[in-house]
Amino acid sequence: MGLTVHYQLSALKLDRAAAQRVVKEGHALALRRQHAGEVRRVNAVREDVTRHPLARQWVMYSIPGTENTFSGIEVRPVEGFLFTVDVGADCEPLTLGLCRYPETVTHQGARVPTKMGGGWRYAGFSKTQYASLHGWEHFLRCHRAVVESLAEWRTLGAWVKITDEGEYWPRRSVANLRRNVDNMNGLVAAMAGTLKDADGGEGAGIESPIFAHKDFERLEAQGAAKVGEKLEQARGEIKRLLKKK
């Protein structure tokens, strides 16, 4: 749970050499951001991605004989070019690049369409929320760097789709972003506090980055004020489940 930027990149009609060139140009743009202090580190482009965990995609498969039951099937690339960007403290890394995926995969003896064949693409996400543990300015820099790093791939001829839970994109609204990260921090703090308090404060092993926020108590109270009734229901259910142990 946490405010996240989801994205898709594609350049379907390129050959291998052209796809590699686009990724190298994207890497050069990322290095400029590193030199400008907008991101912490840009790692080298990798071409050995067929078994790289970050290159994997997933296709949802309807289980035969069931209703509304699906299974996630791993889809590994045939080839590709990827690099990661270490954006900043407590911001998830951003992975950029293009891969080519098979048209079908085998699952339990059956061939399942991936809907990913026939071109170069990549889909991923970066959770930026916990960069806010280091203050608003740090969070804003990280979130902007993620979104703008994706948006500039359009200048390379790639198709880019950005889904920004912070609503900074597409209007680059700082006001929207601040409101949404504050709201999300409040909800996460309230839920984390509820889980921790449900067994008398022992926490039942509950861990969350939000506990490290310098304004945790304020955020917890803010979140509880918005969803207090639901939190009480959750607290009661947790206590009931703990009693069964």
C-alpha cells in the first residue's frame, strides 16, 4: 500500500538495433538527471535480461471450470535492454527499457496468449510515497524525477502511458501531489497504528516504513478522523482473529 506511479513503455515497430538505440538514448537522458542532482544513481544498461526478475511481466489467466478466478502467469522476455535508476532515499527504483516478449506461454500444458508479442515494450511501477519520510522537498524531487524521466521517453519516439496515483501527472500539479501524499500517509499511518494496537500494543510483528515518519502521530490522527468507523471495525476483527490463536 502506498502512492505509486505505474507506467507502460512501447516501441512496437522497431528492430533490435533501433530498440537498443532508444534505450541507450534514454540512459543518456537519465545520466543528465543524475549529473543535475535530480536522481541519485543511474546503473548501466543490461542486456542479459531473459531471467532478470525486473524484466518479468504477468498475464492473468482464467482458471477453467471456475467463476471469476484467475491465476498470474509469469512471462519472461525473449530479449531486451533495461537499466535501473536509484531515484532517492526510500523511493523505489525506476526501471526503464524495452523488451520483446513471446506471443504465448505454456501453463499447465496449455498455450496461453500473452498479448505482449509483436514488438518492444516494458511495464513497471515505482512507489514514491515513503520518500516523504525525508520531508516534502525530497519527496517532490523524487516523484517529479520518476514522472519526468518517463515522460521524456516520448522525445525518443516511444509510446508512454503514466498512471500517477499522486495526480501530479498529467497537469504537473504540485497541489494535487501534496494533498494525495498527505492523505495516503494519513491512511497508512492510521491502519498501521490500528494493527499495532489491536493486540495491546505488542504489534503482532507489524512493520511499516510509516512508523519512521517524524509526524506519525499527527498523520495517524488525521487518517483516523477520515476512516474512524472502518478502523474500529478492523481493530475488532483483528482482535477476534488473535483470540483464535
